[in-house]
Amino acid sequence: LWADAENNLSGRIWIGTFNKFNSKGGNIYIAGGADDGGTASGISSSVMRVGDGAPDGYARAEGSGYSVETAGVNLGNRTIITSSVSQNGAGGDVFIAGRGSQSASAVSSEKGVMADNITIDSGQGHIAMFGKSSSVNFGSSYGIFLRSNQDATLTQIVSANTSSDAIVLSGDSSASTTLYSTGFLTYYSVPAGSQTGTRIAAIGSGGGVQIYGASGSAAASGSNNGAGVELNFTEVLANGGPIYVEGKTNNATKPGISLGLFASAGNANYIGSRTGVSVNGVSLASSTSNVTMSADIIQQNSAYPTYINTNGAVLIQPLTNNFASTFDNTGINVSTGASSITIGKDGNTGGITIGTGLTAGSITIKGGVVTATANLLTNSIVPRAGPITIIATSAYTQNGTATASLDSDILITTDSVTFGGSAVVRSNLPAAGNSAAIGAIEISNFTSGRGVRIGTTTTGFLSVAAADLAKLQAKFLRVGSATAGATVINADITRNTATNGTYADLQTLKIISGSTVSSSNAITVANLAVQATGAINLSGQNTVGKLALNSAVTGSAAVAFTAKTG
């Protein structure tokens, strides 16, 4: 179906109810514009080719004046589009592209691509869908709107292609200035229990799903906030291929990605896999897909959760440099089989709150102010393979338990650290027990030159309170770094607890400084090591079983240590 073949910016496609298109292996195009490989439309897709006798741009709704139907492509209700010869067999590509009316006088909402209860199955072909809207007059302007509005009927988009771009869905409302202008929206208007409204499934081994959404400049308002990508009652599933969801907006206060925002019973999203789901005979009850969500603001309605079920890597990150508002993972439930979970990225100074516990092979959190109110657990079955890494450019607060299994390390880099009353940081013993344990907890400064205080918490310093030493349960504890400023033990400290069978001996402390290390307080530590570029002066009544002091300073003042007498 080819509209606006003259490429004069007018010519839409409207499909009614209960229609079926089947190419028996050929490509299917429901689009418009020139056959130019996307030059005029700005669309980039692997399914488009210059001079192949098919449209490479948008079908466009009326460009001016009143229009009842302002969708560039309306795929209708219960339309079936099939390009495969047989189930999961050879199939042609499916390319759909629509742009809304761009009418300054439109009196109905504008959509690039609109669909109700449709089925698209490309066999081993690709599926590429592009929608664009730019309403400046009427609200609810959507790039792509996939809706299910009948009980027990879902919108389903399926490809058995095995490439990472097996399914690409891209909705753009970035030029819209009206409320509720969402780039990519899924919604189920007649919820019943855990009914799915939209299923997007890459069932070919290694086949991937890519979803992009860009929204306009109007501020968020109400339950439909005009995010870049809004998912409701939706499954995004893949058979081992990557899943990538990206959302952005032209308003810094709006979410790039919004999950479960509509307050309707049964609203839940499933990403990766879902128990009990099989499509065209391919089970999607489990997945090894890597899952990535990228947006500067990611909003999750905690009452209507999202489930990320995969044994692959999970990455939740800002699209630009930083999360624009604190990312809170409450309501985002990642399966415990994930090989890794990373939240944030290098350089991110936006806040991160861990409100829902995380369990994975390894866990990495990178933010500005990081707060863990729920538990963190690494469960790698390979010894030493699953660290917990926290990088908080401003401050880290832990109120739950952080546990690394099988003797792995826990690394905390920040300028201020607080451990709540029930907090525990623990590196579990290896199977061989305490004698074989080498797990370490390392607390180091983020900013070069940041001073360190051990004993009493002091504002303006990376401080580890004396009472918190017992919460740091690993064979080795290291505090500071080669870039740390002057380090002072400003209260009596003790670390000489023998193993209790759950965690290793808490008897070893290493202090590292890029400056001096000093103390006039009592240090009671079974094994103490101090490494500093400046002088080391430990003049209190110290009780140490094994001692190693290493200063880069030369001369008699380089090292001073006083042992307890009497």
C-alpha cells in the first residue's frame, strides 16, 4: 500500500476492520513518499533500498484544515498482516510508516501509526514500524499507538528473524507542543486480571527488539504524561536477542520511559520472557537476552510492576550523561538469574535509589547520591566472579544488606558513606571456609584529595564510624586509596573478631592514603597495614598482632608506631 507516491506531503492509509494481508514470502509495505532509501523522510532502516519499487517514507494524513482521521497509517481493528510462507519460515520484510496531519486546526488527536488488536507476523523477515506526529493544536499526539480494546484479544507483533534488528518500532512526537504527546504508547483499555494488551516477540534465536520513542515539549500532566516511551499491559520478549528501549523528550521534567503508569487493575509489563508464553511453537518462558533501558528519567508506577526476566545482562542507564531526576527501581523486578545488573553509567551524577532488591551474578550502581534501602545480592556460582560495585560521586547510604557470594569483593567508591542501623556488608565465605577466604570490602574516595576519617563521622570527609566496622564483614577491609587526602583515626577502633562460620575473620584492616596517616587513639586490630605517600604516625595505645607500615617519606619521621604497654 503506497500513499503519497508523488511525495507532496499528503496521502494517508486507512484500513478498516477484519482485513488480512498475506504476501506468501514477499515484502509488505504500508507507507508512502519516495523510493529513495529514506532520504526525504529521514527514516533509516535495513529494510529500505533505493530503487526497489517500494515506498521509503511516510504515508501522511491531510496537511491542513479539518480532518476527522489524522493518522498517517491506521492499521484498523483486528487486521492480520503476514509475510511468511509458513509458520516461522521464510518471510518478507514488513515496513510500515505513517505521519500525522500536521494540521494547526486539527480537532482530533494526531497519530503517526494507529492500531487496534492487530497481528503482524513476518516469519523470518524484519518488521520496521515508524510513526511521527507533530500536533500543535490538539492533545494526545502519538507517534505510534498500539492498543488492545477487546477482552482476550491482543496486539501481537512477531518476527522469527535472527538479527538484532528483527523488530524495530520507532515513534516520534518530539515536534509536538500539546499535552500527552507520546512517542511510543501501548495500552489495553479493557483490563481483566493479568491480560496482556500488546505482545512484541522476537522468536528467532538471537533476534532482537528495538523500541524508540521521542516526545514533545509540553509538561507532564495526569496519568498520560507524554513520555518518550509508555508501556502498559505489554510484553517485550526475545529468544536470546538483545532488547533495547530508548526514550527521550523535549521537556527535561518528563520521563523518557514510563512503565505501568495507567492505574488499571492488572497493568504489568514483562520484558525478556514470561512464564507460560509460547509464540508460534517457540517457548518464551525463559530468555538469555541482554536488556537495556536508556532514558534520562525512567518512571515506574510501583503499584503496577515491570518484570525483567532474563539470564542475560540488564542495563538501566541515562540516555545522556546523567539521570535528570533520581531513578528509583521500586516496582521494577529483575529476575534473580540475570548475569549482571548495572544501573547508571560512568560519569552519571544523577541520584539512584534501590527500593526493590537486586539479585544477579554481579551488581554495579553508578550515580551521584545512591541510596540502597533494599538488599543487594550477587549469586554467581563462580568464586570471585560476582562483585558488588557502588560508585556514588556524592554520597552512598546503605540501609539494607549487601552480600557478595562465594568470596567476591564489594567495592564502594564515594565521598560520603552511611550505614544504617540494620545495614550489613558481607562477602560470603567460600566453600573451603575461613582459611581460604580472600574476599574484600573496599571503601575508597571518589574525589582526589578527599580526606578520610576512621572512628568518628566527620562532615566533609569520607568517614567510616568505629561502630560500623563490625557491619563490614569480609576477610579484608580496605579504606582509602592512593588518591585519598590526609587520613586520621579520630576515635578508638577495633577489628579483631574471629570467624563465626558465616563470614570470615574480621581481623584485617588496610589503610591507603595519598597523604599522611595519623592517630592518637587506640587501634585494636589483629592485622594492620598502612600504605601512605606521607608520614605515618600512630601514637595511641595500639594493640596489633601483625603490622606492616609503608611510607614514601624518607628519614626518621617517616613512620612512628606506639604499642600498648602494661
